[in-house]
Amino acid sequence: MFMTRSHRNSSDELNRLINGFFGPAIAVAGSPSTSWPRLDVSETDSTVHISAELPGVKQEELDVEVQADTLRVSGEKKDERVVNDHQFHSVERRFGRFERTVTLPAEVDGTQAEATFKDGVLSITLPKLKPITAQKITVKSVS
């Protein structure tokens, strides 16, 4: 479709208004999640692993909590741009507080969790709780 400059400006303005209200992207069925930060969750027989890309976030601005089978990653990405007399045509970078909660594929031992943060990537390793196995109880006769 051919758009004149005025149509493009109107379209850009409409997108800017929608993005300002709903956020930078609106989830559409079949499209990737718009949740941020984006997480990769994987597991082995004994651990659950989570990776999150957090470019521009400082380690001291991160908070990671785990409880039973739920992980919460939160923090703040501060806007450190110097704006002065700039006229922005597009702003797609996110700034401000964020929080992401995800249900883990298994219950984990949060007391043994390990997390590292390097080059904007948060890596978390959580050992799985050992499943409770049935214990046979010997029944004694009482005289």
C-alpha cells in the first residue's frame, strides 16, 4: 500500500498513542510474548535453569525471589540519556520498573539457588526438591 507523507505521519502518531497506552507491543495470538524481561526456562533431572536478557540494567537494581514453584525477577532500568534539544522520532527502548513472575516446571530448593549476572544476562540455577517417596512402615503387634 502506498502512503503519502501525511498518511505515514498519521499512522506513526496512531502507533505512538497506542504504544504509549498499551506499551511498546500488543500481544497478538500466535506472536511471541511481549513480557519483559524475556526468559528462557529449562531443566535437567536435578535443576531448573532460567536466563533473562536485561541489557542496560545494573546488578544492584535486580531482585530475584523464588518460592515453591514460582520465580519473580524485578528491578529497574534507569533512563540515562541526555536529551537536551533532541526531537525523538522513535522511542522503543524500555525504562522504568519491571517485574516478571513465572511458574517453574518443578518445585525447587530456593535456599540452594545460585544467580550470576554478566554482560546483561541473568542466569539462575535452582536445584529441584527431591520427590518424597513412599516409606514402608512396619506394623508391630501390641500385646
